[in-house]
Amino acid sequence: MRTKFYSLVVVLLLIAVLLSIGIGQASPSAQAQPAPIELKAATFIPARGEAPAIPPGLTIASSPAGEPGYYIVQFRGPVEQAWKDQVAGLGVEFLDYIPEFAFKVRMTPAQARQVERLATVAWLGLFQPAYKLSPHVIRDGTHLYSVRIERGADAGQATAAIARSGADILRREGHILLVAASSAQLDAIAQVLDVASVENFRLPETLNEYGAGVIMGAGTANASGYDGSTQTIAVADTGLGDGTPQGAHPDIPAGRITAIYDWLPPSSSCYVASPDGPHDVDTGHGTHVTGSALGDGGPNGEGRGTAPAARLLFQAVEDWADMVGFCSLLYPDGYYLIGIPADSRQLFQQAYDGGARIHSDSWGSAAAGDYTADSVEADDFTWNHPDMAITFAAGNSGTDANADGVVDSDSIGSPATAKNVITVGASENDRQGHYECDASLTYPSDDAFQDGLTCSGMGGNNILGSYGGRFPDRYPAEPLKSDLTAGNQEQMAAFSSRGPTDDGRIKPDVVAPGSWVLSFYSSLYQRGSGGAPNPQNNAYQWDGWGLPASTLYKYFGGTSMATPLTAGAAAVVRDYYQKAHNHSASAALVKATLVNSAVDMLDENNDGVNDNADPIPNVHEGWGRVNVAAATDGSRQFVDQATGLGTNGSATYQFNVSASGAPFKVTLVWSDFPSTEAAAKNLVNDLDLVVTSPGGAIYQGNVFAGGWSQGGGSPDRTNNVENVYIQAAEAGSWTVDVRGYNVPNGPQPF
């Protein structure tokens, strides 16, 4: 049986001792209210006789006689393994968990009649074609859609059935299709039995916008010996320098590069690709993010990354594409991340097989908080590879659409909406006014805010500009309009995507500096180097934000920049556990450590005042800004538990606080079973964190006010990150309970 992981991190700023550990079985919890079926397409309560309203043409009355079809089976309460075993014993195949207490299954009508008679089954119904369509699908005219075929089904037969609808199949990679279809064809595709889901196609893009050592405390951790030297970080991005280990960048010696892979784009009727190898020629994005993760800073430490001794495995995924056919109406010719496979698990697997246990991904697509098929893949990989910590950029969709001077919520991109990844937002950088440009450059800046000035014309220091000046359509109102894009490390970057996810989960998880970040400058096609431009598009490599600091370093901004800084921090945390505790940390432990040690920022809502008006957890910063020094200072006790909990299972821990008055922080993180893009709520295995004080006060996970835990409240039924933070802990023995409320795909390690 495969074991999964949860991680429990406890920080005591006074001396604390782990007294005892007990694992037991709690008494079953009763269901007070009938449970709903919660799908994105419909929510209804079968026990009350409710039925979903399904549009004509998207319903079926029965499954094919004698052949397997797709159903929803709902159990009578929190799911016990014995109940699933009883159903599976009839030959039924379990597919996806559907809240509450239900599963999508594959079975014949005869098996369905047997299942319906079981005492543990509350309701059984057909999985309707309407449930396959994302509520966000565009219906007007013809558009591009991503169609996924059920695992275990005959993808060839399903593809042929889709083609009979008249839709244009532009690309097929395994069980994933790119199709151009009209609204009527969309309904016909949903009617194909083995189609699992249909979503708008989203072309992945880098998430940059047109000091880390001090702000994140990386320098302190590095000086203590925690520099990532035991770790390999995988970076999937545009390219790396000239595409060779020797020509990547002077600040990452070839000996620290374990591999550079070039991902060729699949054949497609959407574009004609011109593969150019793994070098970085257009934006220099991949080279820049690599430096933020693990650049050593050279002799003077300039642009040093958070894990300056880590090894690198690089995956180049960008190539030039000449768009053809229908796609030429949607996208101009240019450089795109077309090397990213339709199933990102292939990308993660290559990195994992190469020894990487941290994966840095500064790309994604706008999803406005939606849990997509890409999110499912990221969660699935982490569930099956519990020691792989994956970081994703939250996105750069932060905007003030209603012009009230506050960045709007609900803009997290995909796959950053996944549960098990570390989703990274961007805070402001603060280089203490030092944003030097290369004074030898005589050409004018093409940065919109710098008004065509040369470096000398700006006095040798880049003009930062305000959010309103740089992005006038997105930040039309004060205080955002005139707020500078860097200079306050306590402030969020306005462009950073905000949470929560559509099902209410706290995202981003953490934030890191993401504006005016200085890092590697790819050596190819630099405008100021005197060479010729890129022959593919007759353009020079983009200078980034403002003018570059030198031929080796330039500035960029975006959650793209915050993500590799956090990936480097994750490597340092893994390095710490390896060196200080001889322990290979799970992804859940790495995430729990970064969350538990994060700093609550003071201007999270961008109102220009460091007043902590919206303490953690919040939609802006999640649980706070990464603090590598705190994460590795040795003050935390941890449990990285391979023993899983089932429904009604429990584990109890005792901690002693020797004197009153200091904070006591407990963080529980588990890598959850993947959800389905059809579900309206995406938590599958639901654990509860309950902390009891020596005096008997009870604190539930994630019941917060003013940045600290409050008594009372209800268990969190949404997140797989739960915290109890006590501001001033009383002396004595504290009890920490982890309880399995509903574990339909367990055991859940923990």
C-alpha cells in the first residue's frame, strides 16, 4: 500500500519537549444534515428529492445497456474504507471523489442496480454530460477547448466520436485533445461517453510583468550552512543562457548543472514550430528565474539566489511558432511555451527521475481561481511523489477593476490553484533605492514609464514609476495609482494575483519579493552588446524592467520572480532538514515550514499604510512573506508522518511550554488526493487540527482574528493547510490532535 504524508510543524519560542504520541480511533461522527452533491455545474441534495436543472441536449436518461457507463455513488456519511471495498467487490471502478461523500464511478447498469441496494449507499445517479463542461466555457462562436478523455478509456474511439461532431481536432497528446468547436459541437462532445471534461484552452505563459538576501533572510540561513548544497532544483522555463552548461551564466558553474533538457513541441494543426534548442533568446525569462533560485552571486554577491549551492536541472519549453488556421485568428506568430506537455506530470516526472525534489514553475494561465485539469495533474503528481515540492506562480492578474483603490480578489491562475503546490504571490522588493543601470548604454529605454531616457539621462539609476503610471488601465484610482512599484518590503505588489480559489481555499500560500528583482541576463541578442538582433523576429532580447544593470544582470517583475526565490527557499529548508536532522523532508513538511515561519506583512492591502489592516490569513499574502532565516533557525519541532489516518482516525501529541507569554504556532499540511475539475469543492481527504491549552481552551485550525487563533468556531472543511497560532501561550502541557473527519481516499498521511 502506498503511504502518503502529512506534516505537523510546531514552533515554540520557549523550550518545548515532545512528551507523547498516541494514535487511535475516534468515535464516528453523525451526519446532522443531508449531504449535497457539489459540482461546478450543479449543487443539489438528493436526500431531499432535489434534482439538478440540466440544459436540454446535455442530459442522458440511461447508460448503454450491458456496457460500462459513468455514475455518481453517494455514501451515507464520511466515507469508510469498508464501504468502498464493498462496492469495489462488485467490480465497480472508482474514479474521482465528488463532495460530499460521493464518487464518480464506472460500472454497468446491472452493477448499478446492485450498488443501489447497499445499505451504506444513500443515492446513485448518472454522471450527466452537463457535468463535464466547465461553467466558464465560452459559448459564442468557435473557440479552442481542451478535452480530456477518461483514464482507462479507449482514447482512439473517443477521438473518432469527437471528430464526428464536426469539431476540428488540432492536437492529441495521449488522452488530451485540443479542439476548435462551436457551441453546438461542444454539446455533442460532452455527449461522448468517455469524455471526462471540457475546458477553455489556456495557452501557458510566463508570469513576468511588462534584495532577496535581506528581505527573505536567505543570507542568514546560507551563513549558517544551509545553502541548498544537498538539493537539486528543476526549473521549467523559456531557456537557459546559450543552452549549454558552460554558457548558462558565470554565476552558475557548469559543475552544478546536472542536465539541460529541450522539450520539443508536439505536432499540431494550430502552429508550425521552429525548435531552436534550449537557449534563451526572446525575453531571457528562464535565465533570470534560474538565477533567483540558485545563482551564487559571483565575487560580489550581486543578484545572488536563495539556494546558491543547489544543483540545477533545466527544462526548456519555449519555441517560435508560426500560427496557422483557426489559431492564427487568436494568436500572433511569436515565442510561446509550446514545449510544455499537455499532461504536466511528464515534465515533473523527468525532473524527479533526475534527482530534483523541488520544481520551480513561473508560468501558468489566467483562471480566476478555477481548479482546472492542470491543477489536478499537479496534485496527482505530488500525491504519488510526496517528496516533490512544486512551486507555482500565483499569476499577475491583480487589478483594480472597480476603481476603488484596492486590488480585487479571485484572480489566482492555474495550475497555481492546485492544493498541494506552494502557490507564490509577489511582494514588493526594496533595494534601498539602488536600481542602477549600465551607464555605458547609450540607447533610450523602451520602458513605458522611463519616457525614452538613457541610463545617463536617469542619473545612472532606473526610474521605478508608479503602478498607475506603468499599468494605467489596471490601477486608475488612489492610493494604487501613484504608489511606487518597489521600495516597501511590507507591501504586496499590486499586480500579484489574489485569492481565494473558487472553492474558498486560502491562496496564495506565501509571498516573496517580485518587483524589480535583479538576476541573470541571458547573453544572447543583448541590445547593448553590439551584436545583431535575433534573426527569427529581428528583435533584441527584452531588457526587462527598465535598463539592465550590466551585461550579466537585469531587472524583472512578476510572480515569476517571486516563485524561484521561494523554490530556492524550499531547497534551503530541505537542506536544513537533511543536514540538521538527517531527514529527507516531504513536500508537505517543506510547505508547512515555509508557512509556519512566514512574516505577516504590514501593508498587505496596498493602501500605502503599514498598519496591518488585514492580518493573516488573507487573500493578498496568504500566510505571509517567506522568511528563510526563521525557517531554518532550529526553533521548530516537526512530525513528518508516513502513517496515514482514515475516517474517524486520530493522532495526539503533547508539547510542554515551560513559561508563559511567547507565541506557540502549530501548522498541519497534508498532500491531498487529487480532486476533479468537475467538483465545486476540491478538498478530498479532510483532516482537522485541534489544539487544547493546559487550561482546556480549544482552538480549531484556521479560526483566526487579528492574525491569531480564536477559541470556538468550526472545523475547516476547505483547506489542506491548517494553522493554530497562539499569541501568548500559557505554561504547561498543550495537546495537539489531528483527526480524520472524512478520508475517502486514504489512508491520508500524514
